[in-house]
Amino acid sequence: MNDQSQYLMRAVTGPIILITVGVLFTVDRFTSFSFGQTWPILLIVIGLLKLLGGRRKREFMTPPPPPGGFQS
């Protein structure tokens, strides 16, 4: 995944979550389903966004020490 698509996913994550919450409250208001029954959909949407977002590069992270500690 290139940098441009990572920025796009980061930019749309918040609005997609807000839209999902709004849809769930609308379903709660106008159907027989309550928010207590539909909130797992929010977790599914967040998980899908994480999967689609891919792994971010950690440029400023130092590598872990070698196994066995320091050797002189």
C-alpha cells in the first residue's frame, strides 16, 4: 500500500465510523432493532477499516535488541 492510499484511509476512517454510528441510531429509532442489538456492526466496520488500512511503517522505531542480550 503506497503513502497516498494510507493517507486516504486515515482521512476516511473517522467519517465512516461516524456514518456507521448514525446509521445504527437511525435503525434503533425507526425499526424494531435496538442499538444494543446492532452495536457489534460498529466493531466489524472498525475491523474492516483496520484490515483495509494495512500496516503502517514505523520509521522512527528502533529495532529490537538481538536475542541473547549484548555480547562483547
